[in-house]
Amino acid sequence: MIKTFTNGILRENPTLRLVLGTCPTLAITTAALNGVGMGIAATLVLVCSNAAISLLRKVIPEQVRIPAYITIIAGFVTVVQMLVKAYAQSIDETLGIYLPLIVVNCIILGRAEMFASKNPVLPSVLDGLGMGIGFTAALVTMGAIRELIGAGTLFGITVTAGSIEPMVLFILPPGGFFVFGMLIALANKLSGGGNKKEFGCMGCAGCPSAKTCSEANGGGGNE
Amino acid sequence: MSNILAILVSAILSDNYVLAKFLGICPFLGVSKKLDSAVGMSVAVTFVMLIATAATWPIQMYLLNPNGLDYLQTIVFILVIASLVQLVETFLKKFIPPLHKALGIYLPLITTNCAVLGVAILNVEEYPDNFLAALVNSLGAGMGFLLAMVIFAGIRSKVERANVPDFLKGLPVTLVSAAITSLAFMGFQGMGG
């Protein structure tokens, strides 16, 4: 039970090990605090949708499961959107379009498909919580690095801004790609270069469209 | 007219959906290994973006907004896009098999592509009173996606032959190349207003 929970935080960290949900990871991590907001919103949706899908797993017919999952997820995203709009205006402004886009975050659909549709409610909730915390931790780490180097602050508090000229590039899009690449390299290195096998189509193990994706790549010609 | 042109140029270059707005990163990293699959994917994405905007913009303006149902936006949009993609796939399979053979494989991937939903949502937010501008923006977003994919597929084929340190192999080095590509696109900032 505990393993289910910690799995998402370290061994199968959705962002750094499975490489899912890359869009929000790159887009909103310009500051550490944004990572907290996005992480909590996504965790809420993840836990609720995992619980609902797990409860309905015997009712939803196999053929229409993906549309059904998407509808359930979209419902919870709408709830979170309304909550954020009502109680956390500033988060709503910083996350902007990425808040409704949680619907298409592959972490959530991926966990529904890989875990919640096959397991009882309690493990599914724990899995959702673990994955959510893992996602939040990765977002905050990345946000902190980019904020510290790019703006010289941390959680909005000035750290090095006075003494060292901040490298604005790090909070611009190229910095996002660069820091993300370095973090994944670090995660690979720390886990003993565990990724021996080539990322044919990266992080695809947990992605619901993995099969089609690799077919699309393979159908392209040689290799 | 110049306004429409400005929207098109900025959607393709300075506000590139992939490299500046971070929408559609999954296919950008996942399907950019080969040039022909990159082109196929981008054409399919452009097509779906256009029809998605053509469908969701009127729904938002004439159905959701007048009835005070705009909070249903997320659910309605994703369902409309998912069923449209399914419909297009069935239609192509039945009536234009060669096109289905070329694009069919990419269509299921597009449902969960955040660029498509992102364009649909941004269009109703940014161009609530100009349907044409919304359509042009979708076209530009798709073309920008195509441009980024083609350039990146070329860069990746070179990187693949380079000798990179072990722990950087695969995704990390791909992301670093993406950073440099994105840096190049920043040069367009300020163009097209």
C-alpha cells in the first residue's frame, strides 16, 4: 500500500521518469509558486478522477472507456477551475489557459488507463496522491531553479537579485527546455543510468497513446 | 486585412504554439524523429485545429454564452473535439482512403493534443467578435507547428549521429536541442505585433 503511494513520488515520478505532462511542466515553471498552484490543482483532479474511474471500472464498457475517462476528468477539471476562480484569483491569472488544459494532461489519463481502471478505490486514490505529489515536487524544483537563476528570487523573496545579475533567459521558453533536459539527465544519472533502453517515444510506457505514437514513428520509413 | 495578416504571422513565428506557448510538446518530442511522420502529424494537427475552431467558436458564442453555460466550456470543447476527430477519421476511411492512409494514424493522437484544445480555448478568449480572425489564428498555429516540427526533425537527425554522454542520451539532449531551436524563434519576437 505504501509502495503504491511512494511509487509516484520517486521511482515512477510522472514528470522526470515517465516524462508525462510536459506542456504544463515547461510552461508554468517560471516561478516556484506557480508550480505549487499547478501541482495542487492537478493532484486534486488526479485523486478525484482516479477514485471515480476506479468506482466505475466495472460499469464503463471497454470500447468507449477513453471518451468516458475524458468526460469524468473534464468534469473534475471544471470543478477545480471554478474553485480556483472563486478562492484563488491570482493562481487563476498565472496558470491561465493551462488550468483547463489539465484535461489533456497525459498523467491523468495515463493513470486512469494504467492504474485506476484495474485497481480498487483505495489504492487508486493513493496512486493518484503519490503521482500528484511527484508532479508537484518536480514542478516546484524546476520552478525554483528557473526562478533563482532567471529572476534571482525564490518564492518571490529576493535571494541573489541584488548581487548577481539574473539570467532572464531562464524564465523564457528556451530556459524551460534546457532546465527540463538537465533535470531529466540528473534523474537518469541518479537512478544509476537505469534507462538502458532507448526512449523510442519518450515516457511512452505511461502514455495512453503510446501504441499509436510508436506506430506513427515506425510507419515513417527506415529504422 | 493587415490585421489578419499580423495574426497569421505572429501565430506562426513570434507566438509559435510549440516553442513559445508550450502547447503540443508531446507530439513535438514524440513524433519528430522522422521528417515524413513529422509532416504527416503537423498536417493532421493543422486540419483538426481548423475544424475544431470552426465547430467550437460558434458553440461558445451562440450556444454556451447566451445561455450562461460558459462554465461547461472545458467539457463541451473536449467532447466536441474528440467526436470531430472520430468523425473525420471515419469519413476519410470511407471516402478518401489515400488521405486516411497518410494521416489516419495521427488522428487518434490528436484528441489528447493540448495544442488543439488550447487553440480552441484561446480563440474564444482572444477573438470573441471575429470568427475570421479565430480561423486564421488556428491556421497560423497549425503552420507554426509544422514549421517547428520540420526544423526540429532535421536537427534531431543530426543529433542522433552525434556522440553524446551516456546520461544525456535520448530525451535530455533532445530537450537541449529544443532549447536552442526555441532560442532561434525568440528572434522573431515583436514581429507581427
